[in-house]
Amino acid sequence: MNIQNMILTLQKFWSEQNCILVQAYDVEKGAGTMSPMTLLRSLGPEPWRVAYVEPSRRPADGRYGENPNRLYQHHQFQVIIKPSPDNIQELYLESLQALGINPLEHDIRFVEDNWENPTLGAAGLGWEVWLDGMEITQFTYFQQIGGLEANPVTVELTYGIERLASYIQDKENVFDLEWTEGFTVKDIFKQPEYEHSKYTFEESNVDMLFELFSMYEEEARKTMEKGLIFPAYDYVLKCSHTFNLLDARGVISVTERTGYIGRIRNLARNIAKAYVEERERLGYPMLKEEK
Amino acid sequence: MTKNVLFEIGLEELPARFIDQAEQQLKEKTIKWLNESRISFTKVESFSTPRRLAVLIHNIAEKQATVEEEAKGPAIKIAQDNEGNWTKAAEGFTRGQGKTVDDIYTKEVKGTTYIYVNKVIEGKPTESILPEFKQIIESIQFGKNMRWGTKTMRYARPIRWLIALYNEEVIPFELAGVQTSNSTYGHRFLGREVVLTNPLQYKEQLEKNYVIVDSKLRESMIEEGIKKLEKERNFIVPIDRDLLDEVRNLVEYPTVFVGTFEESFLELPDEVLITSMKEHQRYFPVKSESGMLLPYFVAVRNGDANALETVVRGNEKVLRARLSDGEFFYEEDQKNSIAFYLEKLNNVVFQVKLGTIGEKVNRVVTLSEQLAEALKVDTEIKEQAIRAAQISKFDLVTNMVNEFTELQGIMGERYARIFGEDETVAVAIREHYLPTSASGDLPKTLVGAIVSVADKLDTIVGCIGVGLKPTGSQDPYGLRRQATGILRIANEKEWEIPVAQLFNMTIELYQSQALEHFDSDIVKQELHTFIQQRVAFLLREQGIEQDIIQAITSRSIGKMSDMMKKASILSTKRNDASFKPIQEALVRVLNLAEKTEKNEINPDYFETETEKELFSSYLTVSSVYQEFVNQNNLEEAFAELEKLANPIHSFFENNMVMTDNENLRTNRLALLKQIAILINSFANLNAIEWKQHN
């Protein structure tokens, strides 16, 4: 099964489970969790079911398109359900079967893995799912988001698309994966992988990035003060990506690092709090629709 | 007909590390609960897999035992009026116990007479008690709990089903929205839903559905599988106990298999291969008879042997990707120099107030040099120690250690050799992290020991200096472990430096660097207390009692090996009847000596033979004592002190110390003071609680 069909299959599967299919969020981010569709929407009492593909940028993982396993930008398929359903593990396993993975011919395991993202004040408990020893999915019950207790609990499934595809297609090199008939990952992503790596590690304008970080931070703060939560959150994402670029360039010492992460975390916490308050003020509209 | 009870908690996959303990708790709590509920039984069996915890209670009684209990009422003065009639209080009491005043009898307790009735507590049917098991499920403690869905319950993982069966009857209760029933589930993929009509069918029914509920049986299945492979393939699979415990708790139905990897990966350091296999993938590494790693791994599948070749191939692919990463790091790391990495350390923070690791390394270099000088080691050792200290941390910024953090020091040793460092220096890089646990291996080489102690001194003094003292169970920087490490090394190597001096040396270094927040008087006091506690801890570990520890550490903290020897000598003497007169003599001197601060003796003032004799004995003993101490022969040194006992006894028999003649008095006290100083240099014998019996 090629990647395009994998995505179509997962979309269809989770759509049939009453998930809203949204598109990738248009601000750079390091993980699907950071999309406001996950991070903000998993807060508060309103039910929420969503699935989407998220292109995730990890500048430090860039390898000029030369490493068979690591990418500047990879794809995650993200499923978010609040409150977590009782049969979520069974649903997840069915989704693997939909991808053509027959559990009787493999070894599928749930191995303890507790997830934490200090930048977002987020933490959860769950597993990494192993398929014949390979981690293919991160399965997490959120316990805390933006420093706030998650209640009810949201479950997050993050499929590593390239990982899973390399298994399904039995390829050793990520660039050999078929995206759709006639096109490989190499065709579509090799050039950007090389150029982004070169930019990240060699060419980025460090002074400008430092300045941008401060500007984004300032804008996030001001926007939030005006009660504009979603725009403010976009600027937090921009701060986070700018920080990742600086960090990958090796220009942030460890002391400073803690400082920057703390600054982003403070913003994220304030926004989480403001989001919850705003939903409450609006009378939890999605809670009413449910009734 | 006898009855049996089965409880099973069905869960989403529990973390492997919680399972054994949870099963144990479940069993113990069940037995305790049955006993307290007065319900008899013959046996409680317990079971566990990643998806279930269960207990099977055999031959349970159908009723609680009926017991007679004595109920105590008010005092007779209150229970009867002046005419001897029962009062309202007495009636109320008996009614409350389901009895009448006719049942009353009296007993005297501590001089007061009270009324009593005998109360029979009728045993209730077991059936009505069994739903209480819910509280046992709730009371299991896990290392970490979570919430799920909209439930308020916190548990290791979500509860998905509950079996509560009293013979064929379901015991009704509900927990976290789950109602008890008689259905359980087999293996996720190979099994199906199983309806039980008899608790005793539990094991067999689940085994038919590919779940081995007895974790010890899963373990022996794994061991047998490994043995079979060892025979077939003629290789050896060393069994790591912790790994086996984990692996058996990652599967419900184990099938052992072997995979291979490219022989070229064997050029990687063994530690990289072993960490990749064991820590990351939970595989058992495979060795030849001569102990060399072979290009195989043994792993355990959760399931049967169907399509096993696919599982093998998948696992091989994962390991190959990991080892390729390792190979890439290994090659990349060798492209740079040690100097390159040392430069990078200046950007890595050790602790915010204590600067970067680069700065820490500079301090460790200075301390290693000072330590080498204090130990009077030869120039070669000193230079090796300085070099080892300089490069002790360079591997922390290599790709390999960045990815495999558990290889710190180990990669340092490897790379140092490759970069052409002296062999002793290379070994010392690995050894300077030792010991890594309270009873872990110590550095074998002197150079390793010097750098290890210097590194730990720097961390301890630095952290305590900036207020990061360990409190209660909180010791995030491992300062206690590191202090114990220093003491164990100093003891084993019989270092000729008092422990206090090691720490003073470090404090001075910090002072000379004028680091912020460094208030040396307070720091000195805190450090002194901290070290005293660590020495006491280590001595207690050796079975030394508190008063002897006090005698040895209260005045000053000397050489560690001396403290150990002194503790052992005194522990024997304190119980030795023949030592009693000697102890009395020495302690008497210590007590009297406290009456003066003066210790200048003027031999011209001596009057009596016995005091002159004591003085001359003192002179002889103190010089011989010192010689033995210098030779580290503390037994003989202490035997010298014992020689003072007789002259002391005659001295006290024949001389009046607190005489009116001031010169005479002062002089005698000064003599005693000198002797006391000598005794105290061994230990403060006054602190010891002597236990000799004649």
C-alpha cells in the first residue's frame, strides 16, 4: 500500500468513527500535538473527535536527505478523541487491519511510554505501539495540557506515517517509499530535505531569527491580552519553530535553552487558561450540540 | 459442595514493571481481608499478565465464622441506682447490643466494676461479604496512576472488564463504570471471549485461548525456548534476570525466536550492541562459548509461531536501523578531536549557579592535582590524573553518548584509546563515574580513583554551596551516593588524608573562584554535618553501633580506613570483660581532664613516684603509639594506650589531683590533659556505652 492510500484508508476509517477530518494546520510545528486542533481542543469539557495528517518539522533531525531514517519534515496521522472511548485500543487495532496488517501474522504490542512536552506544559500516559519490534504509533491518554488537568481525558493516536509505510512497503530507505503510483518520497521531498537542512545548519540568518523570536513572543502576548486566543496561539507556534531553528543551528546554550523553553511554556499556559475561560464564557457550544 | 471464588481485573496493557508487585499486593490483601472477615479458605492463588490481575480463592467457607465477643458497658455505679435496680443507662447499653438486662454480668477493671454482656456476632453468608473485594481492587498501589474517559478513578491503566465469580454465581459490583460478569478475554488476536462457569476452569480456559496466566510458567516457557535455541544453534544466551522479568510481563503467550544482524556491526563497541538489543528492543544478546558477541539476538513474541518468519524479519529490520545509527555515530564521532569536544563542553551547563561542564572540568583538574600531591603519588600518576580529569567529560557531547546516554564514560574510554590517549587515562575516564550505586564497583586504578573523588567532591561541595542540599527522600543530584562513593574509595585505597581535609580543599577552591552565593562558614558547617552523616551511614552498614560511631566521628573526621579499623577495635573491646579496668582508667582520665584547658607539664613539680612513673609511661607510650599510627597499625597503637592503665590506676590510688597546692594541681591536671589528648586522638571513649560483664 502506498502512502497516499494509507492516508486515504486512515481518513476513511476514522471518518467512519465520526471523526471530523480537518486538513494540516498551516503554521510550522514540530508535532501534530501542537496543532490547535489537538492542543486547544483537548482542553475543557466539550467532546471532540478529529483526524488529520500533520507535516511535522524537526529542524535538528534534518540530514540533507542522506540518512535513510531521519527527516527534517515527516508526516504524522493524528487522531484525537475526547472523552477517550472504552474501545479505543480495539478501534486502533482495526485501523491497522484496514491498512492490511493482519495481527495474526505479526507481533503487535503496547509497551509503556509516558509522554511529556515541557514546552507545552503537557503530559500523558500510554504506550508506544510496537509492530514486530518497531515503534509505529504513540498512544497517549492526556493527563495535563498547558499546565491544566485534562478532564475529561483525551486520547491521542499518532501514527508515524513514514515508519509505518517503510514496514508495509518493506523498504529500508525512507526515500524509496512510494507516495502514489509513479512517485516516491524522494521525488517529492528529497530537494526540500536537502535545502532545509542546508538552510537550518548553514545559512539561516541567526540575528534575524533571534529578533523574530522576540517579535513573535511580543505579538503572542499582546494578541492574547486582547482575548484573541487562536491568533495568539499561532504566534506561540511561530516562537516554537523559530526556537527549533536556532537550537538546531547550535547557537542556544543550555542555560539559554531552559530560558527559551520557559518563555514558550508561559505563553502556552496562559493561552490554555484563556481558551478554557473563553469556551466557558461562550457556554461550551459543542457541549450543547451534543444534547 | 466446596465453593471457590475468582476475581479478575481486566486492564489495558499494564506497564511491565508494575505487574509482579501488583500481583503480590493483590494476593496479600486478599488473604488479609479474608482473615479479617473471618472467612476460611484453603489457598489463595494469584495470576498476572499484561492485561489482567487475578486471584483464585480455594474452598472458601459459605459463612463467616460466628464469634462471641464481650461487650463492655458503663460502670456499675452508673448502671444501678441506690436500690440496685438497673438504670436507663444499663437498659440502653444492653438494648444496643441486642440483649436484655438479664444477660448482664460484671467484671472489675483497675478497681472499678463495669457491666458486661456477651454478644454473639453471627457470621453472615460469604456471598454478602464478597462485593467488598471492590475496595481491594481500588487499594492496589502502582508506581504511576492515570485517569481515562470521564472517570474520576485513578489506576495504572484503564479497567476494561471485571470477573467476580462465586462458583457459577456472579458477585455483583461495579467499578469505574465496569460491571462484574463471568466473561473474560483471551489473547488479543489468538483468543476470544471466554465465559466461565467455574472459577477452577480459569487457568485451562485461558490457556486454550493463548493466555498463560501464571507468570512463572511464562518465564519457564521462555527459558526452555532459549535452551532449545542454544542447543540447536550451539551458542550461549546469557540470561539477564531483569530483562527476563520484563519480557515475561510483556507477553501473554511467549514464543521465543532468533534473529540475525550483519557481522560487520560486530565492529561496534559491545556496549553499543548490547544497549541497542537489551535496553531499546528487549532482546537477549547472544555469545559464543568464549564470551564473544555473535551476530544473533533472541527475542520473545507475544503469540504463537504462525508467520514467525515475518516477525523475525521485522525485528531484524528495526535492529539494523538502530545499529546503522550507532555505526554512523561511531564513525562521525571519530572525525573530530578531543579538543573539539572539550570546546563544546563550554556551552553545556552543569548547574546554572555552578557554570558549564567546561568550568566544572577545570575545577576537577585542579582538585585531581591537589589530591595527587596530597597522596604523594609519583609524577607519572599525577600527570595521568590531570590528563584524565581534563578529558573526563569529553564524550558527553559526542553523537553516540547523546543518543545512548547510558554509555557515558564507556564511550569516553573507547574514543580516548582511538584518539591515542594513554591506556591508564582512557580507563580512568570510565572509572571516574564509579561507584554508580551504594555497593557498586569502585575504580580499580589509582588514577581513576583520584579523578572519581575529585569529580564527586566538586559536585557535592558545589551543590551544597548553592543550597542544593538533599532533603528527606529528595536527592536529585545523587549527593549522598557520591559522598558514600568518596568514603568507600578512600577506605579501600587506605588514603592518608583525613576526609575533612578533602572537603576543605574543595571549599578553598570554590572560595578562590569567588562564586556567587558561596557563604563559606555556613557551607562548612552544612558540609561537616553532611559528611558526618555519610560516615555514620557507612559505618552503620558495617554493623557498627551508634555510640561507637559517635566516639569516632564527633571530634574530627579523619582518615576513612582508620575510622573503619577503630570502629572494629572498639566494637570488640566494648564487650570484652578483660578490658574493663583499662577502660575505667582511661575514661577516668578523660573526665578529670575536662577540668582544665592547660596542658603544659613542668617535670620539676612532680612529687611522687607514681606521678613521675605515669609521666614517663606517657612519654614512652605516646611516642610508640605515634610510630604504630604512622605504620597504620592501629591495633598495636591501641594496645599501647592500654599500657597506660596500670600507671593511671596507681596514680589515682596514691595522688590527690585536686589538691590545694596550685602548682601541684595544675601540673597533675596538665599531665592528665596530655594523656586525654592522646586517647582522644584515637577516639572519644567517653561516648561509648561499655557493655563488659565480669
